[in-house]
Amino acid sequence: MAAPGTAGRAPGGLRKLIRRPRPAPDADEQIVTELYREYHRPLLAFVLRLTAGDRQWAEDVVQETMIRAWRSAGRLDDRTTSLMPWLATVARRIVIDNRRYREVRPPEVGDGPLEYLPMADEMDGLLHKVVVTEALNSLSPAHREILTETVLRDRTVNQAAQILEIPAGTVKSRVYYALRALRVALEERGVKA
């Protein structure tokens, strides 16, 4: 970003402040005050046109422009007629950067659509597990054992028969009767199976 031009003279108070090679620390507040006093209104009017009338955005751009001018105070040319062309260039670049940033970033949405989105409740899942556990515990040991091997451990009928050392036909019939008994136990607890 280049410093402003070299023709003419900068406005009185600001010219004296930026003339120093390194402005004194107490001069910072004076520089900002002078910048705002002399350029806030015309710069805001210019930026409002760039932002299509978005006052909040325009105020943010003007503030950022003033901060950049303040940071560059030691490099500003005190022989300049006006800092407005330099400030306008800085502001325009800030607006362009903001637009590019908004285009890349996905649009923000409020919480409205999320309010009606059903969310999984951990408590419901926990209660469901408790009810299923109680229902399983109400089964006979043989039915619990066969469901554990086939359903919970995901074994085939032949694998379960080999582990339990019973015929495959017995595994099939026990699974059938165990699932019926589990369904009844769940219905007794108010769960549709």
C-alpha cells in the first residue's frame, strides 16, 4: 500500500502530527482524533456506496481504514493536499477483500432451522438398553445363552451349535422360542418389538 501523493499540503493539525519522523506515543490519540474529525464523514459516505448502503459494514470498513492510516502515520506524506484518495483506496481494498472472504465462506444461518431438527437423546437410548437388558434377564438361561451366541456375538447357527455343543436344529428352535419370549418380555415393559 503506497503512501498518499506529494502535491499540496496536508490539513493543518494532522500535517503537524505526521510531519515527525516517528510520532510520539502521546500523538497517537491526536492522530486518530484528527483523522476522524477530517475524514470520517466523507469516507463513510464513500464506503456506504461501496457496501450498497450496509451501514454496519461501512462503519467497520471506515474503522479498519482509520487503523491502517494510524499505523502508517510515520510514512504519510505531510505535503499531501488530502489523505482522502489514499483512504478511499485502502477502504475500497478492504471492501474487496471482505467480499472475496464472504464468497469463499459458506453462508451463515441462524438457529431457526435447527430448532425443529430431531436430536437423538442419550437418555432414551440408555433407557432402551436398560429395558432390553431386563427383558433378556427375564428369559430362561438357555434362551439367554442362545441369543447371546447368535444375536449378540453374531454367530451362525452352525457356529453356535459347535460352541454350545448342541445340534443345529436345536439352535434354530431355541432361537425361535427365545425371540418369541423376548418379544413378550419387551411388550410387557411397554416396548414394541
